[in-house]
Amino acid sequence: MNETRRALLGELSSSAASGPALAERLDVSRAAVWKQVEALRDEGFVVESTEAGYVVTAVPEFGAGTVEYGLDAPYTVEYHDTIGSTNDRGRELAAAGASDVVVLADEQTGSRGRLRRAWSAPSGGVWLSIVFRPDCPPAHAPIYTLAAAVATTRAAREAGVDASIKWPNDVVVSDDTAERGGRKLAGILTEMEGEANRVSWLLVGIGVNANVDASALPAGATSIREEAGDVERRVFVQRLLETFDELRGDPDSVLDAWREHADTLGRRVRVETTSETIEGVAVDVEFPGALVVRTDEEDRVIHTGDCEHLRPV
Ligand code: BT5
């Protein structure tokens, strides 16, 4: 988005302001302010001219400006109606030096999960990638996947879904023993580039089945629409980004927040790693995101794998 338009939105999100006042505050001409007000109207914002000045009375359903408007986190948003993969676009932006950018799309045509598995991303979802540059070694990166899972779960709960985290990167409907329990609502794919001891950039890709019919999703998946009715995606994304931003600023708080939102702890689980299958009770999560599984013989600390919740014996 044009910088003046972004600054104008920032001003209008706090109070009404006249054209001349805005021109002065933004250090641009009145004509430039007027041009950007028109551009906002073209994007779908309803900007009324009142005695107190310009007032925003309605915002578009989804898009870059609408997510940035009133967002209490330092991200700029790049929006696409349709794109191959927001993670691929995020990688391009990261390679070009970007940071604190969110790539957001209504639909993806070539999105992926872990291990290059296909990820369905029909129109109506929330598909986004957050690009940032944390000051940490590559080994700490999983803590940001956990932070994203907490942020997504909180936003889903606010939208009315009884959601929980399934280690490591799934957000599911709580309680596998309940009728709808265990259905997958969202997934997270973290990618990064770094040196031996320092991350250069990190990219957290989050896919949430928001206003999508279950028929457009693979078996075992569900959506906010199916569980609780349609959500205002603008508000959903804002809450998600705000929580993520709080957590990334305080990595020490992530594990406790994760424990509070997780469904995996205390359950019998089967975890498939690339080399073996481990069964036992998930007893804890350890920094930076490893699952501790108590088997009949010992406690195992598992860093990556696919986890299945088992029925209690
Ligand atoms: C994930 O992988 O769960 C990570 C998904 C990350 C997607 C986001 S969308 C924005 C960003 N851009 C991208 O290109 N990707 C990220 P994994 O744990 O490997 O799970 C993949 C499996 O979930 C697939 O093999 C399917 O079985 C299932 N699946 C596919 N699409 C799904 C959907 N929309 N909802 C629920 N499950 C799905």
C-alpha cells in the first residue's frame, strides 16, 4: 500500500480529521490527501466528509488496508485475492530484505503443508505468512510455531470455536472423544534461513479454514463456518497478529501459553518421526517446542513428528 495512504489510515483510525490538518500532519499537499481518500474509497472504505473532517464509517470485508486499519501490531500487509502460496511470496520478500510483513490471501492455488504435502486453500479462508527477523539461533525457531498455534487458537476461540492445539502445529476442535473433536481447523508451516548461530529471516505460514464449506476441504478437516458460523476475517486476522506479536516479544511466555491452549498434554499419543513410532502419554512440552512422551520404559523428548491422539486405555 502507498505510504501516504497507510499513514492516512493510521490517523483516521484514531479520530476524525480535516483535509488541511491531515495534510499538515502527514507533510503532504491537500491534493495528495484527497487523492488517497479517493483511493481508500476505491478499496471499499466508506469515508464520509463531516464538519469534524473525514470519518471512516465502514471498512472492506478483507484486504490489506482493512487489516492494517486499527491493527495494534507493527506489521504491514500485502494482500492477494489469489496467489500460489503465501509462504512462497513471503520467501521472496524475505530474500529481498523485508521484515514485519504479512502476506495475506483469500485463496491459494499451490499451498503446502509440512514435507511438501498439499494444503487446500479455497476462497474464504485465512491464508497468511508472517515474515520477521528474530534475534535467535535457528534451533529456537520452533518456539514461533508454538506462538502461532496459540495465537490462532485464541482467535478461533474468540470466533466461537472450541479450539485447541494438537502438537506441534495443528489447531483442532477440542477433545478427540467428542463427536466433532479432533477435526483440523488450521495448520502452521514455519520456514527460515539462517547461519549456524543466527536466524536471518523466519516465516510463519498459517492456514485457517475460516468461511469455507467442509465440502471444499479434505476429510477430517473443518472450518469456523462449520463449527460456529462465519467470522469477520478482518477482526480474526487482527487478533491473531496481535497475540502473535505479544508472544514473539516475550518468547519465555510461549510455553505456558501453549500448555494452556493445548489438547495434547495428558493424552495417550502415537508420534511418527522419520525414523520410528513412539507411543505413550504426552506429559509436557519443552523449549523450544519438543514434546515429552512417557513410554513404558522412559521419557522421550521428540522434536519433530506427526502426532495422533489415542483413546485412553
Ligand atoms: C500443515 O501441514 O498443517 C501446515 C499447513 C500450512 C498452510 C499455510 S496456508 C498459508 C501458508 N502458505 C502455504 O503454502 N502454507 C502455509 P501438515 O501438518 O503437514 O498437514 C498437511 C495435511 O493436512 C495434508 O496432508 C492433508 O491431510 C491435511 N489438509 C490439507 N489441507 C487442509 C485444510 N485446509 N484443512 C485441514 N487439513 C488439511
